[in-house]
Amino acid sequence: MTDEPSTPRRIADDHVARVAALDPMISTRLGLHPEDDRQPDLSPEGFEALADVARRTLSALDACERYAEKHGTVFEDTERNCARLLRERLTAELAQHEAGDQFRQLRNVNSPLHRVRSIFTLMPTDTDEDWAAVAGRLRNLPAALDGYRATLAEGITRGLLCAPRQVHAVSGQLAAWTGQDGGGASWFATFVAGAPERLRPELDAAADRATTAAAAFRDWLRAGYLPAADGTPDAVGSERYLRAARGSTGAALDPAEAYTWAWEEFHRTYAEMGTEAGRILPGATVRETMDHLNRHGHAITGEENIRAWLQQIMDEAIDALDGTHFDISGPIRRVETRIAPPGSSGAPYYTGPSLDFSRPGYTNLPTLGQHTFPTWEIVSTWYHEGVPGHHLQTARWTAAVDRLSRYQISLGAVSADKEGWALYAERLMDELGFLTDPARRLGYLDKQMLRIIRVIVDIGMHLELAIPADSGFHPGERWTPDLATAFMAAHHGSDTARRTSEIDRYLGWPGQAIGYKLGERAWLQGREASRRRLGADFDLRTWHTKALTLGSLGLADLADTLASL
């Protein structure tokens, strides 16, 4: 490394370019190289190559900061924020890599396996050239799964395995991908069915190849991996949990403090839910009221009808918030609601736009075979996933690429910052009066309760903590997945399939689910500190505008930075 002047932002942008050159999922997500037909390299060598890029980037950042100190260079706030994020994220990433966590990264959501399919949902399909890239990527899917199998097999050799629960969950998803669970067409065949007829022979053959590879991978999981994983506990223990939690929150977690605080939030929110339930069905319990709404409340029948209804909710929010509490203009206004493909996890999710906005942001609704959709529990979720939640934050970051590194809006985005903002967005819509209907407000509180439960059971299960004496639920017992499932059934309005998916997710992705509520806490603390500091000069729209152009921050920095706005 030569002693040349640079800036954290240039180093971060170079890092994104290097990672995108190695990982087509990143380049596709950013809208780069649409002709690329590669699949991610999920082999041990592929993971090591990405780790080596991280090491070289940290070395470059070290040199940059030494040069700045030697020459008295003072970076502006945007550069310092970028440097702090880059160092923290790459250090956390390498800590997980060096511990070998990649060798047991199999779970029901956002695992390497899911990338080989989700990459297709980000690809353009407008031209013959676009479909040629799709065909090539389908043909390359078997090699990607071979690489992933080699990584998991190395985990078996090293004694680094995931729990059998995750193998069963992923095997079920693969059955949906391949059509084995219902005897219908595979997801890959369905995806290419909309291609021009003249291209279909090549695409159909490539889809069949991808389907065969996915089915073979499922067979290997059941026959090869599952016996080896037998006896692997669901709980990951303190060391791995704290490492994973830092990866998702950008901060060193104090589990005892977070666990105690979450219980306080639980009791406060449950009392508020009881009050709201009384407005809907006087004399009934919260659980009885939610069951009543599921049976007799407003509902939409049919996937296309619920998609259109949710799109309307989103469009109305954009019109109402633009110019009052946010600036929502140009391509940021475009966000599309989609039905998630079969075999997705149970929770709705968001997919961000490409860098040039040629691909818009998408909110995605998994239906899990459901045909009738009670609406009381989903309105605040769409504020969370779309506007003013994930879409507005992500699109604002993307539009600010002239002053933010690509790293700050993509690879380096901290889950707890993003999910905290989205949960704050739900609360904001409640504060602004968008959830005055008792049923919708109970749905909002139910979603708040879900995020509180996540903190309690995620920390509780992985660290096998005792349930408090004043909990009203199995006091003194140690958390298990069965107790967590029963706790969620008693205090959250989800159905059995969703609860199962949620618990599997927490156990397979330790430390991620806590970021929603802990992130919201940081956003609220930052806003209230800024309000106190500025007094009568505090303006919420101005604060939102500044906050949404910061780029991502870890929770170690977020509240203090927001307080200074």
C-alpha cells in the first residue's frame, strides 16, 4: 500500500466494487452488470475471498487514517461516519468469519441458500438479453449449491453445525421451491413461464436443471447433513450470541439490560393492548378480541386483491406524508407491493431499489397458502415495510449517493438501524393519527408486542435465561423453544405457521430479531434528545430530512448522532 492520500468514502466505494466483482448478488442488488449470469460462490474459498477483501479494506483504512493524522487532515462528518461504520462492520464481519460461523449458516431466512433464488427476483426481464442472463444464471445454480454443500460439509468436519430444526425448516422450503410439496411446477419453471415463447425451450431446460439441483440439495440435507447435526442444540450460547448480535446491531450488547428492559416494555404494551381490545369487544381478553377480528373483522380475499389493497395503503401514505413530515419526490415515490414467492419465510419483507432506481423498491407479502387476509394486523406492517419505513429510508439513502458511500447504503447497512427506523415509522404513523381505528391500532400494538417478544425470547432462548417471577408466564423456568412458542401464542396474534417460522428464524439467526425494538429505542432517544436541545426550534420534518441522509449507523453511534441533528 503506497502512502497516498485517500478518504474513507473512496475506500468504502472501492470495497463495494471489489465485493460486487466477487459476489453477483451484490452487483445485481445494486443494479450493476445486468448481463452477469453468475451465481454467488458459496464454497469455503468464496467466503475466504470475501474475508480477504475485508482485511485489505481495513488495511487501507488504517493507512488513510495514519496519513490524515500525519498531515493534519480533518475529515468532515460524512467521512468520519463512513470510516466509523466501515471499521465497525468489517471488524464484526471478520470476527464471525474467523470463528467459522459461515460453516453453519443454514436457516429459514436470508441464508446463502436463499440468495441463489432471490437473485432472480432482482434481475430485469424486459429484453432477450435479460432472459439470456436468467438462463445462464439458472444453469449456474447447481454449481452454487455444490459450493454451499462443500461449505456445510466443512462445517461437519470442524464440528460447526446448525441445529436439526433449521435443516427441517429449509428442507420444507426447498420442497416448495421444487414443487415437491404439492406436485405442481417448480418456482424456477414458474419464473420463466412469462418469457417470450421463442426463448422458452432454453429457459425451460435451464429451469429444470435448477430444479433438479435444488431437489438434490434437499436430499443431501436430509440424508447427509441431518444425521451429522443430530444433537446440536438450538441455543448458541453467550459467545456466539454476542458475536452475532454485534453483527446485527453494530454495538456490544448488554443482554441483561436488554432483557430487563424488554420485560418492562412487555407489561406496558400488554396493558395498552387490553385498553384497545376493550374498545372493540368490551369484556373480552386481548386474545379473544384478536380471534374475533380474525373471524369477523374486515378481510380481503384473494392474493391479487390483497396486493392491490396494500398498494393503495402505501400510495395513500405517500400522498399524506409528502410535504408535511417528509419530502417524498421523484423516483422515491415509487414502491410496489408484490406477493412473495412460495417457499419464503413467514414474515413480510422489503427489497430495495437499484442505484439508478430502474428497479423500484418492493414490499413483499408471503401468503403461506392463505387466501383470506384479515386487515387489522397488516396496515402498520406496510408502513413498516414501505413508507415511511424501509422504503423511505433506503430510497433516501440511495438518492443521497452523491454524499454517501455506496457502502453506507448497501453492504454496510446495519440491520438494527434499518429495522429500528421501520418500527419507529409504525409508531410515528400512530402518533400522527393514521391508526385511530381500534382494530388497526390493536394490530399496531400487536406488532410492537411481537418485537418485544423477540427481544425476550431471542436472548432468553440462546442464553437459556430464567423467566422473571412477575412475568405471569412459567416464572422461574428456563426458556426453551416450546416455551417461546407458547409465549408467542398467548401474547401475539399470529397463526401456527407464522409462529413456527418466527421461532425457527430466531434460533437460526441469533441476535438479529432484537434489533427492531432496540433500534427503535435508539431512534426515539435521539429524536427526544434533539427535541430537548432545540426546544421551540425543533421541527420534525427537518429532523427527518437530516436523519434520513446520514446513511447507516450502528447502535453504538446512532442515538448520539441523531441527538446532534
